Amino acid sequence: MRLLTADEGGLAPPCESVETMIETAVEAIEAAGYRAGADVVIALDVAASHFYRGEVYRIDDVDLSSTQMIDKILGWMDRFPIVSVEDGLAEDDWTHWPKLCGAARPRALVVGDDLLCTNPVRIGRAIEAQACNALLLKVNQVGTLTEAAQACQLARSAGWKVIVSARSGETEDDWLADLAVGWAADQCKIGSITQSERLAKYNRLLAIESATSWPEIPFAV
């Protein structure tokens, strides 16, 4: 069986459908001796902009409207221990993001990545529209630490969670871990430990934790 490898080092077997993929993840959690939904939960990066064409979401060879896409995500949440949904809709589907957020918010974070681009202007629009309740913060997405700090503060002022994230093309420089701790991120999204440029940041987080009394930051693979 051929495994697909993502830029972040994650491995995935070919699956017949999205549901099969999530089911496989749950099976893997349990096979490792953990309890899905108790010991390990699922953060889903839908990346919907990548399969959005002409106001239609093409998924599992089926065309879905925005409303149907929201219903699909809510159905996954009913079946699986999903606590975070990132980019559940396309980056410019502004009309429907508030509907997704309103429906999912009691049970899961609704995270903006492509929607927000760590851009204060887009974050401000999302706050006003109540389009999401968590920011995926990528410093080199907005350009400077000053702009990233502004984005972080804006999200915090709205009561959002902040997730500091690595990106494709990372090196073994582990500064991101220090930034996540220094800015009191709620989570740090790094990628798989199968690649050294990702592992370096996990190791740095562990080193910081062992040397200080900082609160533990959840890892998001």
C-alpha cells in the first residue's frame, strides 16, 4: 500500500472517502491504546478553498452547496471526536462562514487560515461577521512580527483562540516554539514528527516546559 506524504510530514493511506479517512484515524488512535474523544481528539483541516469551484464544493465526487458543506461538517462532528475545524469553507465564502461558526461553535473551534491570512483587515471583518472563533497565526503569511502581533492582539480582543502555526518549507530553526510560548498561544500547530524540521520545534517546546513553569501548550499535528 502506497502512503501519501504531505509537506508537513504527515502520512496517509489512500482512502475511498473523507469518512473512511477519519474512521481510519480513529482506528489508529484506538490501536495505539488510546481512547478517541478522551485521550486523543481530532482537529480537522478541511482546506475547502482547494476543492471549491464556481460556488460548489466538489468532495468525494459529489457537488455540494455551501449549506450542504456545512451539514457535511456537522455530520462529521456528530460521528467523530472533532474539536476543531479549520477552513471548513472557502476563503471568500463570507456569506456562509457565520452560519458554520454559529452551528459548530458550541462543540468545536472554527479556525480561519486561508480565510484570515493572519491579516488584521480580514480578521476585523471576520470578527464583525462572527465568521470564526480562532486564528491560525503564521508570521510569514502576513510578513512581519509587528503585523503578526497586531493580528494576535485583535483576535484576543474578540475572545478568540490563537494557534501559532508552522508552514511549508520550514527549516530546523525552532524559534516558532519560543514564539508560541512567549505569545501564550492556545495551541501550536507544527506537523508530523517524521521530519526533522518539525521534530525540532516539538523538542524545543519540551525543553521550555522542562526548564520553566509555563503552562503546557497542546500540540496539533
